[in-house]
Amino acid sequence: MDFQIADLRSFAATVRAGSITRAAAALQLSQPAVSQRIQRLEQAAGERILVRDSQGARPTPAGEKLLAYAERLLVLHDEARESVNGRAASAGRRTIGLLEDLAITALPTALADFAALHPLVDLEVVIGSAATLRRLADRGRLDLALGDPAAMSEAALRWERRVPLVWVCAPGFDHAREPLPLVMFSQPCQWRQPMLDALSRHGREWRIAFQSTSAHAVIAAISAGIGLGALLADNVPAGAVRPAEGLPEPLNVDIAISRRADTDADPALNSLERLLRRAVS
């Protein structure tokens, strides 16, 4: 059995929405219709791809693999349909906001594909803190934002996922020393206090040896051996060490995508949203 685009779209929407009910509403379909499409997709895959329980719907390991391909296929399908239908190619400016550490992770992977799909779109990327991005979004200055859901309007949320932070230090750095030197993002980083609280609960004394609002500066300070830090896994510099002994379990943080209202019919933003989700999944 071949994968059907409609089935892949229902599956991706269900993962994004966290439930079949919400996915059905977003797709303007009945709940049984979405369930039937996902069952058909599971038959085609020969694997269970979705777990449904009281907490909602989430992909299985096989579903996570399929989701990455589904997102890419949906982008290409929608672009092909737009081209064949003779519609005018997307053009004009789109403005997106990103946290810097997420920009390092997601942007290089997504930009090349986006440029190929929408060569006439001028893309402006604003890098800022969660609070800054929220202010810009509230003023209608951002078409799309990727960052901390705590600083996003609940009505604008489109997709949310938990991703791990990992403890990281330079080779030879003694992470058993007391107090433990830390390399941190400056306030108002939303992930800073949970990391400090986790260390304190673990019985570790610490001091902030270096802090910056710049992800590049934080990564450079960790690489230079100034202290221990916590980074998104994809931002760990080459040659760095991920210590575990004497430290609390790695933290998980929430990231999300929000969209400006009334942009659902914008194919350029639809492509960009899918590409960013794929890049950080």
C-alpha cells in the first residue's frame, strides 16, 4: 500500500494538535474520518505510528520517523499543486522571530529548502529574547515565531514540543569542583532558573562564572573551559564533553511555533512552519 497525502496530512495534524479531536477541527473533518485515515496509514506503514491515551496523541518511534518524511512530502505536494494550478508564486516579505539558540539549531536546515520552494519571498529573521518576540508578535510585526511557548499568546500557538537540554563542558574541565562554575544565558532566559534549581536540589553549590545574551558567546565560553553549561543537543560544540556523574538529569524544555492570525492560507508560511518543525524534531 502506498502512503496517501490525505492520510499523511491527518497524521501530521494530529501530532501537531496533540489529539485527533483538535486535528479534525483544524482540518474541518469529522473525528472518525481522521481516525480512519490514521488507521489506513498504519496499515500502509505496517507499524503502529500513534499512541492515543488520556493525555492525547503522540507518535511512536516509528511515527517520529514517518513524521519527518510526512512534513517534507506535504511541503512538496502543496508546492506542486500550487504550481500546477497556475497560481501565482508566493512573493513579498515574511518576518519570523527566533530565539538565538533555536536559530542556530533550526535555521541552516530550513533556509535552503525554503529558498528553493519560494524563491520570490523575501525572508526577514528577527533574533531576540522570548519577551522581545512576544512584544513584536503582539504588535503584528511577526508572521511566525519559534521559541518559548510561555512567552506566546495561547491563541496563536500552532505546534509545541519538549526538547532536551544537555550538560556540556570542555575536555578536562573538572565538573566536580565546588562551587561549580557555570556558563549561563543572561536574564530574562526562561530556562535559566530551572537549571539552577535542579543543581541546588541535587546538592551542588554553584556560581555563575560567565553569562551572556548571545548563544555564540555562551558556546565559546563553554568551549574555553570557563564553566559548565546547558545547551540544546544540536548546539553542543565539536569536541565538548557531556558529563553525567554528580549532576542532575538533563532538563527538558518546551519550544513552540506561533503564527499571526489569518495566515493559514499563506503557502510560504505553511512551508516555513513545516520546515522549522522538521528541523527541531
